[in-house]
Amino acid sequence: VNARRQDALAAGMRVGRVHVSWAELEPQPQQYDLSELRERLDLLQRDGLAAFVLVETIDSEGYSLPADLMDPDDGSKLADGRAFADPLILARLHKLLDRIVPEMVSRKAWLLSVGNEPDNMLDDLGDDSPAGIAYWNNVVGFTRSARDHVRRLEPRLPVTMTLTQRGLEVGRTLYGPLIEVVDVGKQMLVTRGS
């Protein structure tokens, strides 16, 4: 891995990715451990790379929130039947962002993604089903809330939600509302004709 990294740097790589889960950043309710994030950002900065930070809140297999926000019996569900854009979850997200955004800005991060491939869950729910539509509306609401909060903290830090390439290829109709709330991703979809 290190040899390939050095090859990429020598070939002109200028961006590096930091992938960390919300659960790792907040191991106990409102107790934060940013050491891993700082170390990874410092490594990229040392190598002269701009950081793309992906905070995994949701991923292909489900949610990656702190344990107290998760259903203890089912890792694909949130505690107490909450939805992803529930006010309690959004308030906790904002507190996390209050901690990590200054760390990112001070280390020259250029992009924050607040989730990874939430569209994979639509395969099980169905794009046009009531459950699929409700789920996606929560993804959009969560992303919008994160973007708006980050803009108050640092207006120059763009926010996105990482989507699957396969989802783009099948032309998911639900993408439109999400694309409207992200700062990065619109141009790629317009260019691809979606």
C-alpha cells in the first residue's frame, strides 16, 4: 500500500480520502475522539494532499451512528424507531460537525461527504415503494441539515453524499431531490445526462 501511495504521489496525486465513521468519532454519547481523524488529515497534509473526508453515517449495509442511536437488536435500524432525519439525530450530528469542521478546515480539507452509498438500501426497499420514498426523504433531509449546518460553520466547505455508480447507471428517479441539496455532484450528473 505504501509503495502504491508513493507511486501515486510521484504521478501527481493531489487529493486523498479520509474515511471515518460517526460511531468512531463519538464512541460515547457526546464524548468525541477525533484522534484518528486528526492523524489521517495530518498525514495527507504532510504529503501535500487536499483531503476529501467521508464521515460514514450511513453505508451500503446500514447506519454507522453512535451505539446509543442504533437499535441494539438490529444494526440496520435506528433506536426507538427513529428516522435518519429525526430531530434528535440531527441535533447530535450538528454537535459532531461543530467538532470536526474546524479540524478539517485547519488541515485544508476541501470536501465533506456525510454518508456513503445510501442508495444501496433502495434495492431492498424499492424506489417507488412508500418505505423507499420515506427512507430517501430522510436521506435528503439529513444531507440538507448537514449542509446547512456546515455552511454556518464554514461556508467554503462543500458537502455531499457519496452515491453508487450503479445507481447512476440505472437512472434512479429519486436522486433529483438529493442532488439539489448537495454542493458537489450536480455537475457530474448533468454531464452524464441524468
